[in-house]
Amino acid sequence: MIASALAGCASLPPPTGELSAAQQAVSRAESADADQYASAELASARSALGAAQSAMARGDEDQARLLAESASTDGELALARSRAATTQADYTQRANEITELRQRLQLGAGDQPAPVAWPAPQGVPAGTDPAAALSQRLLSLDADARLQGFGAYERLRARQSIDAIATARSRDRAHAVQVASRRTETAELAARTEAARRDVDRLDRERSELLVEASRQDAERARQETERLRVEAQIQAEEAQRLRAAAETEAAARQQAEDVILDVAGDQAAKLAAAREKDAALARKEAELTAGGSLPPSKRDARGEVFTLGGDAFASGQATLTASATASLRALAAYLQAGPAPRVKIEGHTDGQGEAAANQALSARRASAVLAALAAGGVPKARMQSTGLGESSPIADDTTAAGRARNRRVEIIVSAK
């Protein structure tokens, strides 16, 4: 009876925590696309989890505990493999993009550090002490200067699992070695993945800088082309004047010369207008890259270039800009400063819902908010004015929800740009 009581006191609690941890490990691996990148490990984790749940159901808690631990380690390894595969793909893509950009910009290859090495999976060599072999792999990982500080948690768990081999019962030793081997490989993958992710972040920054430089070079070439066309147009105009003077003695010759001149001038004007439009498009692209946002939709009409912020740029009934609208206005401010100083008129509009006076006041506050955002982006306040027109200028049927959504807008009218 005493021995039975002591055995009861020494027994472990039910492995509900281990089962929960195993379920979470499998779920995390599935969410990370381990079915694609680590199908064997994920299948092993699922199998072990199902066996653990069956053992728990029939009351075999010790077997359930061991199987739950196997499911956890297999799930963690599947997650580590999946993250490693996606990080390797990201690194290769960024490196290729940077190489193409450097070739385009004629900048040379640049100083690119060697990518993180990804060794092939390895088990415990036959005939060796598993604990010693796995400990040596962790020592090699610690000795790699590029991996210092990465995968610290995974390394700790691997060391704990290696230490547990020595205290495992003989019947559980094979399981303890398997767990330690899986966690050692997980630690190796985690450390290399974190180091590679750092390299991917660095490549992202370099790529952004190269894209800005490419945009600047394109804009400079467009400006040079515009200047070349202007000089050509001036030369053509001078030549046309000479031809008109020479043709005054003969009416027919003068008419023919004027026709030729008109054709040449029209062709040059069309080329110059196309070059200016290209320059404006490049300026918009450069502004979006620099500001990290997209310009609002725009059109040209008799008033000039008109940018439109929809009603979703503000919360309902409010005059506070959303984050995406603020980013768009930051890009617009950069665009407006890229050329000759423009005149900017900002008109706020609402739909016809509610009181007319309240709508007019709301439209004025929204127009003022847009003016303040452009001013914060560097556009001089002296060249801008804002007004609220309320519900007085609808552009769509205000009796439908879609029409009212179009009527709720702020128009930024740019002239002399």
C-alpha cells in the first residue's frame, strides 16, 4: 500500500499541455505552407499527433506524452524548413532584381556578401555517440560568426534535448535521440533563416535606393529630350521665317512653303507635347517612389489637371484624413514640387444627405484638411486656396448609394503645372 501511494505521488500529470503544444506546432507549420516545402515532416507530425490523441483516449498517458513530443518536434522542424525555403526564394529574387537594376544603371556588380550556406539535412552517424555528435553540430553553429545571436531559443531547446539523452530510460533513449536530432536541425535552420532574412531586408533597402536612382535618371533623360526638341523647334521656326521671306516674290511658292512650315511645326509641337507628357508621367512615378504612396486619380479638363480624393479618404462625417489618403497627398505634394510652382485650388464636395449647412461646413473642413496635408508636404500655402461647396455640385445621381459615393469627394485642381 505504501509503495502504491509513493508511485501515485511520483506519477506525471496528464499530458494535456504536451498535446496542446503539438496541435499548435502542426497548425503553425500548416499556416506556413509546410505542405509544399516540408511535406514529409508535416505528415510525420500529423501522424504522431493522431497517435498521441488515440493513446490519450485509451488512457496510455506515457505513450501519449512521447507521441505528442514527437509531433511537436516534427511540426517545429516542418515550420523551420518552410520558413527557410521561402526565405531562400526571397533572397534569390531580390538578388536577381538588384543585378538587373545595376546592369540597367551601369553601376557594376557591387559588393554583395556571400549568401547564407544551407547544408543538406543530416542525421546522427551510425556508430557514434548521439549526444556528442549533436553537441558538435551545435558547437559548429555557435562558431559561425555570421549566425551569432540568431535562433537562440531553438539552440537552447536543442541543448536541453541533448542533455535529456543521458537521463532517458533505455526504452525511451531512441525517442530522446530523435527529439534531440530534430531540434538540433531546427536550431540550424532557424539561425540560418534569421541571418538570411537580415540579408533580404538589406537587399530590399538597396533595391528601393536603386529604383529611386533609376527613376531620377529616366526623368533626367526625359528633360534632356525635351530640351533637344525645344532647340529643334526653335531652329525649325527660324528656318520657316527664312523660307517665308524668300517666298514673298512668288505667291504660289510662298503658299507651298507655308504649308511645309505648318506641317513641320505641327509635327514638332506634337513631339514636344508628347515629351512633356512623358516628363510629367516620370515626375508622378518619382513622386510615388519617393513618398511611398500612390497619387490620387487624375484627369485633365478646362480647369487644368484635377486630382480627386474619394469619400473613403475620410471617416463618415469627419474631416480627418485616413492613412492611405495621407500617403497619397504626400506623393501629390512631391509631384507638385517637381516642376514650376503651380496654382492649386481645393474644392470639397458632399452628397445631398443631411442639412445643407452642415454639408457645406463639412466640405470646407475636408478641403482645409487636404490643404494642410499638402502644405505639410512642402507646397507653399500662398499658392493654394480651399473652399467647401457642400452638396451644390454633384457629378452623379444622388438618389443611389453609388452616386452619393461619387459625389462625396475633394478635388485638387492644379493649373500652370
